[in-house]
Amino acid sequence: MKRLTALLLLALFSMSTLTACNTMAGVGKDVQKVGDKVEDKAEDCKDGKC
């Protein structure tokens, strides 16, 4: 019974860790897109054409 409980906890922990990695990767991509937009706007305003 203890072995089954330990395996179940290990499986749940592994699943939550993998899910968190995918979530963080998605957040990183979103932040990168926002940064690109800000950079593009800064380049447009650099010439005074805002």
C-alpha cells in the first residue's frame, strides 16, 4: 500500500512539473511578443513619428 501511494504521489508530482514547464514556456513566448511590439514602437518613435 505504501508503494502504491508513493508511486501515485510521484506520478502526480511529475505531471504537475511537466505542466508547469509548458506553462512557463508559453508565458515566455507571450512576453517575447510583447517585447517585440514595444521595440517596434520605440523604433517608430525614434524618428519623432509617433
